[in-house]
Amino acid sequence: MTDRYGVFGNPVGHSKSPMIHADFARQTGQDIDYEAIEPPVDALAEAWRQFFADGGRGANVTVPFKADAVTLCDTLSHRARRAGAVNTLIAGGNGLTYGDTTDGIGLVRDLAFHRVSLTQKRVLVVGAGGAVRGIIEPLLNEQPASLVVVNRTAAKAEQLAEDFADLGAIQGGGFDSLKGTFDLVINGTSASLTGELPPLPDSLFAPNAWAYDMMYGAEPTVFLQWAGPRGAKLLDGLGMLVEQAAESFFLWRNVRPETASVREMLRQSLNVV
Ligand code: NDP
């Protein structure tokens, strides 16, 4: 029997997840169906109950539901509780749902795919929203020399640093607190969505540094367009998207799909107008 999965988002029409999971299912021979579900923004709970009552086995959760999903899950993984966000749901027995987050592991796997090591590197994360909360623990697990988080609203970055201080060397503050150079700068703000650039100093990148934008699109983001001429090597968030999906697929099916061909397929589809 075909097992049912899906993604909850609003709007969800743009989501690449159905395409990614269809490819994973094909290459691993798993019999699944994966659909896009768009509940009204204030009605995730009803759509969720219906989906699992109808036999749904698991789902992804995307904007704007990642924080709401935390309150609807019956149990949470340690990393989802800490991140305060859920992007993967798994149907347990007795109608219970288990929530996890795979965004952070997706980022770290993507960096590994591109052979970007974090160990003993100076890492800067720009932004302190929901997505950034999910990447801090996996980043600290890679034992960087230091992790600095800066945000437009400085208090959010300071709070985040406090919340994760037990895991490693992390500092948080506003843009005016930025000093020194970094080996990896991750843009985790949503500024790229509106074509804006966070106020970053010109001398941010150490020699051989990487600039990573968690957003992706057919064109390089404003942040990557800015970072290139300043000497950084560039990566966008498309690989993170594929790797977080691969981790969700593994949690559901206990089979790890291959990601290189899916990256290629998505990259090509982005460039087809
Ligand atoms: P949130 O709305 O939770 O957070 C937005 C963050 O961006 C806040 O830190 C906010 O600062 C900051 N920000 C917004 N506009 C500006 C600006 N003009 N200048 C400076 N800072 C700004 O969003 P998310 O955390 O959910 O998402 C952030 C990004 O990550 C998005 O681009 C999203 O597409 C991407 N993402 C990519 C994934 C992938 O798989 N590739 C997965 C998840 C997210 P403040 O706190 O001051 O408001």
C-alpha cells in the first residue's frame, strides 16, 4: 500500500519538497505519495488532525507553521525542543505525532558535501530568527573555534547565545558589535527575500573564507553578490534544502537517499524560466 506524506505550508505552491521526495522515492524504490497541503494560516491544527486521521505517515512543516507545529506535537526530539521549531512530523502509534527538526543537520551536511570544514574555524551567523535557532546546535557540534551571532534586533542574538552557551563558544550581539574576520559567514536572515543586505563591514572575510546564504534562487542573492567581490567563495541554500529533506526521508523510511543528482535536477529546474 502507498504510504502518504506531505508538506504543510502557506503558501506552499512554490515548495520543491514534493519534487525532491518523489525523486528520493523513485531512486530508493519506496512506495510513497507526497503532497503539498495549504491550510489557512490560522488552521494548521485542523488540517494536521485530518491528515493523520486519514492515515498520513509523516509530513514536513514549512513557513509559517514551524513554531506552531512545536505546540501541536505530542513529543519532540531534544533538538526540536531546543530549536523551538519543527520541520518533520512522524506518526507514532495511538494517533500521536513526534516532531523533529532537520534544518540544522541539512546545513551541516551541505557544508560537508562542499568540503567546508567548521572545526576550529571562526563562524559568523547573521540573523536570529527561527531558522537560525535550528542551526546553532549542529554548528557547535562541529567544534568551531568561535561562533558569533549578530542580528538587527541585538537582544534576540544575545538571548540565543545565552540559550546555547552550554554547548560551546558562542557570542551574540548587534551589527555594531562585529569585529575581526571570519572563515565562514552564514546569512540566515530573510533580508535576501526583499533584496536587502544586512549592514556588514567590508573587511569581514578571512583569506579563503566562504559566504553561505540560506536562501536560494535562480540568481545569486544580494548577500552573495556582495560577498563575491570581497573575496569569499559562495554557496546558496539549495543544498541545505535537499539535505534536510534527505534527513526527513531517512527518519520516515530508514533509507538514506543519494542527494547529488537531486541537487543537479533542482539547479536545472531553477534556471528554466
Ligand atoms: P524569521 O522570520 O524567523 O527571521 C528573520 C530574520 O531575518 C530575523 O533575524 C530578522 O531580524 C532578520 N531580518 C529580516 N529582514 C532583515 C533586514 N532587512 N536586515 C537585517 N536583518 C533582517 O525567518 P526564518 O529564520 O524562518 O528564515 C530565514 C531565512 O532562512 C529565509 O531566507 C529562509 O528562506 C531561509 N531558510 C532556508 C532553508 C533551506 O533549507 N535552505 C530552511 C529554512 C530557512 P529581526 O530579528 O531584527 O527582525
